[in-house]
Amino acid sequence: MLAYGLDRAAWYEGSQLSASIAIDDEERYRSEVFPHLWSLGRIRPVKATPDGVVIISTTGPTGMALLALHLGPR
């Protein structure tokens, strides 16, 4: 799994860090991060439940994930 934030990317195998990459220029971003980015699926809509949870389906080249966002106080 690739985790990316601003100037650094990290590859994980399970819970173990396997590689850490400094993203210090546009070429590095284009070659190391961009091909692996996840995006909101156009076909899969965002759903909201009556109790204030928003469900978002994301897809990427290595799989998919469902995210649940809890809105408001808990």
C-alpha cells in the first residue's frame, strides 16, 4: 500500500514500512506517486446515512476501499 502526503511517500507491506521516498520534484511525483493514486469512482456514488455517516467508495490500481466519515458529535 502506498501512503502519500505532501513531500513524502511510503510503501507498506501489511503494517511494516518497506520503502520511504522523498517527493522533491515534479518528475519524482509523476513516476513514484501519480501512477498509484486513488480516486473517487464516478460510477459509485457517495452515500449518506440518516445517522450522519457518509460512505465513500474509492478505487485504485491495486484494489478498492470503503471510507466511512462520521459527521457531527458522537
